[in-house]
Amino acid sequence: MPKETKLYDLLEVSPTATEDEIKKAFRKAAVKYHPDRNPGNEEAEHKFKEINNAYEILLDKRKRQLYDQLGQEGLEAGGPPGGGFGFPGFGGGRHGPPRTEDVPFKLGVGLEDLYNGKTVRIKVTRKRTCVECLGRGTKDPKIEGGPCKTCSGQGRIVKMLRMGNMVQQMVSDCGACHGTGEAPIKPEDACTMCRGQKTLAQPKELEVNMRPGMRPGQRIVFHGEADEAPGAEAGDVVVTLVLEPEEVRARKRREPASALRPAFALMGDSLTNLVVEREIELVEALLGWSYTFEHFDGRVVTVMSPENAPTSTGDLIVVPGEGMPKVGNPTQRGDLYLKMKVRMPRDLSPDVRAQLQALLPAPAPAPAAAARPDATVVEGGVFSQAAARRLEQQQQEDEAAVQMQEEEEGRGQQGPGVQCAQA
């Protein structure tokens, strides 16, 4: 009596079932639960992966014997056939089933997408198990697979090259089985649909749900949506959010942005603070100013200058709570910084100059210095200590939130809102 019967139960066969009975049961179950016949049904997709794994194990005499004697844990400890070599496109090590490689996908986003949230549909093409031969490469039940005779199932060929008194070892993929370690199928015996490849390229549309407060560089994982391969676990499609420059976003917009929408940017290394460059006239710098703009969510915001506080070029005006949603807590927002620049008047008339001299304080006497024709005029600004402390504190909060989020992702936690839609 086998130590475990879970794999037999998945195929609804007895532990004494013959290979023909296992094949017949697998074909029936695979047709019932195949993802192509159950689009959007995650339970059916998971079931299909389980029965595919059970079929691969029970049809392999060595694996079946290990499973009957030691169970699933003992089978995994024994390693895959051929001493643990993987197959091209597979990840993982000696223990556990092999896994196909993850498929990376870079998705360009703008700050407005991370502020408001957005749903984007992307198309990916990956290999799926052939529904005709169910991943065997042939529809003839009499043809049995097995290890490649050329490489003894290793998938690799080791050659020793002698160079003078030195011997160099060269390892390359087996040309007979193309690195799979399995015996090649003759053209006349190959499945007519997949031509013996066991898989078919299939496009699929994935729905990427960006939530407010997501950050540039954040990953959204679609588990099991990478390539399928017989006897292997499908890898993941990993979508990485890449922040695009404003000029790139402007070219992609179907409609021009509002005239009130400024060019927002992230403040330095901060993930939640925004900065906008604001240019004002000298009279505004001296007597006060107001600034009206449209935010990412369509709100119109008006900022008034501090009372009795002239503005200088380089000043940073803090607008609390008008930044980006905070990482991990989108109900709270960072701040918006207005980086001020005073536009100085040119070509003043003698009368205006005389009036200004009468109204404004006289400048301090400058130390004598030799006139230099290559002298450069540099405009300096003031960054208050209070604003500096506030900005440093917010950046520390951002770093702590990102670290916590990355630790959660490392434990395999996937944020809510990631959905998958079949095209």
C-alpha cells in the first residue's frame, strides 16, 4: 500500500492503476479543468496544475516508485531524474518540481496614475500545454517518452578538450533533445497541433490594477502566468511600474492637459512629496502673490503667499497634504513644494530706477574688487531649517514604508486588486 494516495485521488484512479488507466483518467480530467475551457476560473487552473503534476509523476516509473515508498516529501528529496540538472527556461534547484522562468514586463506610468490609481490591460504571449496531446508531444499512446539516449537524460553534453598539457571541460546543451533531457519525437509521430513541441504559444490579456499610493519600481505579480512545460510549475509574469518623464506622458495623452495643470515632479528621492517650479514677477515677490492650479484628481487649489514675507528666488513654499498618497497608507498624502523664482525686470527707465532707490533700502557697500569680464552672476535662495527638517522626516517615513512593503513582498504576499482577465 502506498504511503500516500493524494496523486492517485487527483486522477481518480486506484494505487494499482495501470499506465493506460492513468493516461485515460488524465485526459478526462485535463479536458475538464484546462484553463482554455475555464477562462478566469482560478480554482480550475490550480486543479489543472495539480493533475498535470500527478500525471507526470505517476507515469514515470522511477518517480512513481519513490512516491509509493516515501510519499511526496521523499520524492522531492530524491531530486529530479538525471541528478538534478534543470531544463532550459526552468528555475529552481534540486529539490521540488522544476519551475519555468518568470516573465518580466515593464509598464510605463505617470505620477497621475500613481496618485489616482488606474487599471491597464496588457498582452503577453506565453507557452501553454497542448490540449490535443496534453503535453506528451504525440497522440499515439503506444509511444512512450524517456530519457534522451544521447545525453542520458542530462540535457547537457560534456566534452573534454585537450590544449597542450591542459584539459578543458566544455558543457553545452544536447543537440538531440535541445537540452530537455527527453527522447526526441520522430516527425511522423509528432502531434499535428504542437508539432511535437508539447506546448503552444498563446496570447493572453492581463489586467493590471494600480492602486493609489503605489510607487515607481513596485512589482505586481501574476502567479502561474508564465510559460507552462510538462512536469514543471509555471513561473510568474512580473509587472514592474516604471515612472516615465512628463514629456513622454504628454506625447501619450489623447487629450491635452489642462492649462491649470503644472509640471509636477517628485521632490528629490521622496516618494510622497511633489515639487512645482513657480515663477513670479518682482512686484509679486515684494507685495504678495496667489497661485491657482489643478491637481491630479481634478481639484482646483489656490495657494496664497505668506503675509508680510517677501519671496526670493530659491524659496520653497510648503503646501501641506497636497503631495502623493503615502506608501502603505494612501488615505494620507505628502506635501507639495513650490520652488520659487523671481523674474527680474529688464531695461528700467531712469525715472523708475530713481523711484526704486528712494523706496528701497540702500545696498551695503561692496568690497573693492577688480572688474572681471568673465564674472558669473549666480542667483541664490533660502531653504528654511523647518522645511529641511520636515522634508528629511518625510523621506525617512517613505524609506521605512518601502522597506516594510518589500519585506511583505518577499514573504510572498501579493497586494489586493490584482486581477487577471482572459482576452
